[in-house]
Amino acid sequence: MTSPRSESAHGSRRGAAVPIPTIVKHPGAPAWGLGFLVEERDGKRFFDFEDGRSHSIAKDFWDKLEAVELTTDEARATEVRIREIREKASAPQKKAPRRAAPTPPKTSFEEQVVQFEKDYPGGFAGDVFVAKERGVAPAAGEAEAPKKKSKAPVEAAIAAARTLLAKAELAALVAEGKHADVAERMRKVQKSATGLLHPLGDVIPFEKLAAERYPAVAEGVLDLLHGEGELAARFDRYVGVLAQDKLGTWPLVTVLVALASPADNAFVKPSYYEKQAAVLGFDLAYERVPSASAYGRMLELSRLVKGRLEEKGLAPRDLLDVYTFMVRTLR
């Protein structure tokens, strides 16, 4: 037997004609966002959530959900918004057309290495590379972006990400509802990453993020950087969060995770990856819209280049060094 959605957030009936939606949240799954009760049957309650998915909750776990106190108008507006998200997520997705394969650069990997060693004597550990590209890690207590922009800010940006976006601090801010503070920390890290993000194309659009979107973005970045489960699922959820504000670009999607864990994750500006893939004959199968599957291929290419560099006697610290190698030798 199916029970129609006809209860208030307190469980009492408020009129069958225009029922007040039951709006809830799951403290153990903040990335789901808010949800509303769709139906109850077979000992389960089915909720549609802001993550665009329907989640069924067995009777033994109903007490894990928390009712969200909203006015009648707010509750109905929330239901409408979630329905729209759910319908969009359920609609058949048209795959974005892939770009035509770029013209292979008139170079080879060996020539890239020769050019790199000419421009950066001593390789990645040399004084020239450190001064021009990498920089040095800031002293303890100076992890945030310096007031004066550095010409080689990578180490400072990594330090900023690890300090400002640490798991314990982000989790505490989200739990306390200080979502604006999380957004501000994200902005500081982005501003520290000069040379990676474009001010007009990346930094400024994120600065214009509406305040009502702070909770979803804050919970999304916590899930991306420190959530449980496979990175692929967390990556796609984060893309979905940013895409709602037209911020789901490759640089914005990858910059924080790359700075937080540069040994394992890559920063992506697709044009350089396309060129490098052409040089190595790698099937990148580039997709304009970021996705976990496409990101997996970007990572595979980055690791391939890292391995090839190591074979040549060069030793990139991480995948950010690999990205710099591609940029400087393929311009």
C-alpha cells in the first residue's frame, strides 16, 4: 500500500488537497542536501533529494533523518526546486560533442625534454624551475596566500589548500552551518593559485557565487576532498554542484583537489592535455563537460608523462610539475 505525501514536517495532516511537503536532511549524508517525502510503502520511505537522486530509507533508520523547520511557502518552494533537479537528473543526457582531434604539434616527446632541460637547467629541482615555476613552501603559520603575488606560487597554493581546506576544519564549519566561511576559504585558495586559474574566466565567476548556494558548495567540496567512497562518484557529485551555477569548468573542478593532493590528482586545462595526448598517440577522448571518466583519462595521461620523464632522468615532484612541463613545452 502506498501512502501519499501528505504530512507536515511534524507528521500531522494539513489538508489532502494541498499537502505541506515533509522536508528533511540526513546528517550522515550532507552531500544529499534537503529532501522531501515522496511516498511510503513496504516499510520504506522514499525521498527525492537535492543531489538529484531518490533515496529509500528503511523503517529502522527513519530516526536518522532530521525534519527541517520551514514555513509552508518555503517547504513548497523547496519541493518544487528538488523536483526540477530530479527531473533534470533523470532526463536522458545528450553527450556533448567531442572536439575534433587537434593537429599534432610539430614536436616529439624527446624534443619536449630537450627544450625543458634547456630552459630549466637542473630540471625540476634546479634553481631556475624553483624560482620561476614552483616557489618554496611558506613558513609555518604563513600558509595563506601572500599579500604580494608570487611569480612562482605553486608551493604557497598547496600550503593554502592543505591548511584552509583541511578535513577537520571544513567538517566543523559545515556542521556549524558556517558555509560562507567555507566559500571564503575556497576563494583564498583559488586566489593563491595564480598561474593556474584565470582571473576573469575562473576566479571572478566563483566570487559571484550567490549566498544561497554556499551550503551546497561547502558540502560538495567537503565531500570531494574528504568524503568516503571512490573519488569518481565524489568527483561527479562536485561537478553537478558547480554546474548549477555554470561553474563546472575543468579548471574550477580540478584546482582544489589537485592542490590538496598533487601527488595523486591533476589540475586540468584541456588544451594542453589534448596536445600532449597527440604527441604521445594517447587516446584522450576529450569531453568538454568534466566527468569522472574523462578525468580518469587525464590522470592516466599525466602519470604516463611522469613515467616518461623519470625514464629520461627527470624527477617531477608530483602531477603539478607534470602539468607545468606540458604547458612550458607545448605553448
